[in-house]
Amino acid sequence: MKFNTAFIRVCYVKPIFDGVEQVYGFNHRALSIPDTLMSEPMALIPFTEFAAWLTRLSLLTQDPAYMAKLGQQLNFARLDIDGIDLLSTPDLAMSIRRINYGIVSLQSGASYYVSLSGKIMKWCYKNPYAFNQEKSYDSLRVAMMLLNALRHFLGESYRPIRVHISGSTIAQQEIEQLFNCPVSWNAAQTEIWLDIDDMLQPLIEPQLANSPVTMKRSLFEKYLNMPQPHDTPKVLFEMVNYARFYGLPKVEDIAKLFNISKQQLQRRLQQQGFTFSALCSYIYSNQAIKYMLDGKSVAEISPLLGYANQQSFSRAFKRLRKCTPQQYLDKLNQNKPK
């Protein structure tokens, strides 16, 4: 049996908390989300965790329509990805294609695409991993991101023909004022409807036609490394890697994230040829090397991996890699181009 888990990157989540802090005066710490997690833009979050945060935010803000207040922050231009701007293209059509293709590296399990019906173009988002009330918040989140992309090219006064939102109704009047068009709920997927002629409108501001992608190799590799829901070994790897932001994980911690029992997880690990301790050792040493490639020192890496002290980290690393972290880092530095 596969774990079938989707992930979303911190950089795609952070605009929500930036908006919540600006509007409501609290941030991710109110949900007990570690600073170390939110400081790593490429880190992966299980979508189930993110969905639970969306529901908790509605309780903390005491505002079921809180997502509608975050409009300025929910913008692809605000994603914290060095070297990539999804909106820096000569025209709207190119940016839509860039977003539809590029977003798979920011969120797995969901699809972004365009469908045509006569002169109506529907910009669509489908996510089978959102359920219950969180479905409405997730759908609104993406609908506002797409709307802001359209307004980036067509002007702040642009209004779609209509909007479809997945999930149950939230503050109908307020949401219709936000989109400035009719809004339907309980839809099969999120859709922004626009006239195909809107794609041919003159640009509000000239765009850079060939903006260079200037991304460090280590960051580029993280950007591409998005496990798909059916890829069991990678899903396991990233689930443990997420859990370590909350301290050294135990079997029961990972089982809870998968919403299965400890015994079920252990059986599935055995089916994959893993033991939990061996899996954690591999993941931690691998993540330590990634931090080294990012320029971090051994002293910085130890607490990031949740170790109580540097000595514990060194012993664990040496058991698997047959050298200390500092020795490994010294070899990496020796091989750097002069």
C-alpha cells in the first residue's frame, strides 16, 4: 500500500502568514510552527499539516473570511524563490504557462491548467488532497493568487467573468466584492473565467522579455526535488525530514502524520526494506550534507537537525559516513573551485 501524501513548499505557504501578521497581528508561532521550518523556503510540508493550519487560522482570527483579507500578500511575485519570478514574462499567456508548469515544484498532487469553452478561458486548479472546510480556504488561496496574476498584467480594476470555488460557502458577499464578479461554491475545482480576448490586452507595464534564471545549483536541485504522492520512498524521506523540525522524530510521530498506527508504519517500512532508525540516520546525514553545500558550519547544522549537542550529531554522522561532519565539510571545501 502506498502512502499517497502530497507536499507544499514553505515559500508557497509563507505569504499567508505574512498576510496574517500584517492584518491580524500574529504569525506562524501562534500555531506552534518552528521558526527553523519557516526560514527554509524550499522545505516541504505535508499538505495535511498545511490544511489543518488553514482551519486553525480561521479559529485564531475569529474570521471565517480571513483569506479574503490577505489579497495583497497572495501574489506569485511575493514567493521567496531566489532567481525565479513566475510573472516576469512578456505577456499574460506566457506567465500562465509558466505558473501551470512551474507550480509542480512548489506543490505536489495538485494540477493547474487551462481549459477553453468557446470564447471563455478557464484557469483551473484541482486538488484532491483538500477536504472539508479547509477545501474552501485552499481554493480561495489559489483563486486569489491567480486573480492577482491576472491583475498584474490587466490592471488592478480587472474583473473575471466569474469564479468557481471548491468547498462550502464562506462570506458570499465579501468574497464577491473581492473578485468583483459572481462566485459559485462547492465546485469540482477552482476556476477563474476570463474572456479569451483579455489575453490580447496591451500590458499595463512593459515586462522583461528574457529575465535570467540565476539560481544556485543546490537551490535548483531542491526546487526540482518534489516527491510525487505515489513515490513511497521519497514520501517517507520527506515526512521524516519535515518531522525533524519539531525535534528528533519517533516512529509514532511519523505514523501520526500519515494518520496510521505505529504498527502499520513499521510494517510498511519493512515492506520497503527500511528500519526506522536506519531511515532516520540516512535522512539526517543526507540533510547535513545539503546544509554543508549551502555554506553552513557544523555548529549551525547540529541544532537544525534537532540534536541536543554537536557531539551527538558527530557520532551519528560518523556511524553512517565513516568520518566526522567536520572532516566531510573539510573535504567539500577542498574540492571547491578556486
